[in-house]
Amino acid sequence: MIVVDTNLIVNFVVESELTQQAERVFARDPQWFAPFLWRSELRNVLALYFHHGLLSLEDILDLMQRAETLMQDREYPVASAPVLNLAARSRCTAYDCEFVALAQYLGVPLVTFDRQVLSALSSAAISADTFTL
């Protein structure tokens, strides 16, 4: 069981240079968890792909459905105090800190591609590369 952030989910469902790495993370541990926030972040990323002409509306709807199926029953609310404490301590966004706070609450690592999170909150986050070694 691991917490994954939206960066990992995006690269798992949308073909990219990081898709194979995301697939290796899934192969190592397919029990992915995330705060409810992942949905809004992924919707935003998919909307950007659409607006830049990289994906059709049908494509982004299909990708969102795929991600929702992947994360079904694996979403959690996150309390504000731990998120804001992490944000104050790390200078990471509160959005990023939601994933870290959930990982800490569940007692599992956050697996991410996000270098700022990996640098500022290394006690709770692990890179996808390191996780799949």
C-alpha cells in the first residue's frame, strides 16, 4: 500500500516518457491511495491537454474514467492541520502536502516524481525510481 500523487496517476493513464516508470510502481505495489484532491488536479491536467490540442474530449473523458476506476475506494479526506503544518515547514504547496499528510496518516510512503516534495519532505516521500529498485 502506497500513497501516490497526481503526477504519478497522470503518467500512469496518459502516455508519456514517465509512463513505464509509473507502470513499474504499479507492478511493485498496485494498492494506490490518494486524497480526494487527486481528482481535481487530474481534471485540470486533462483539460490543459485538451486546450492545447493534445487530446480530444473523448480521450480525456476516457482517461478520467480509467483513473477513477484505478482509484475507486482508495480515496481519503485529509485533515487541515497536518497539511498546513507541512506546508509551513516545507514551503511546498498545500496541494502537495495533502498527499504527504495522507501518507503519514496511513504510515506508508508517498511515491512521486515531484522533485520539490522529494527534497523538502524526504522523510515521507520516495521517488518512483527509488521505489522500483
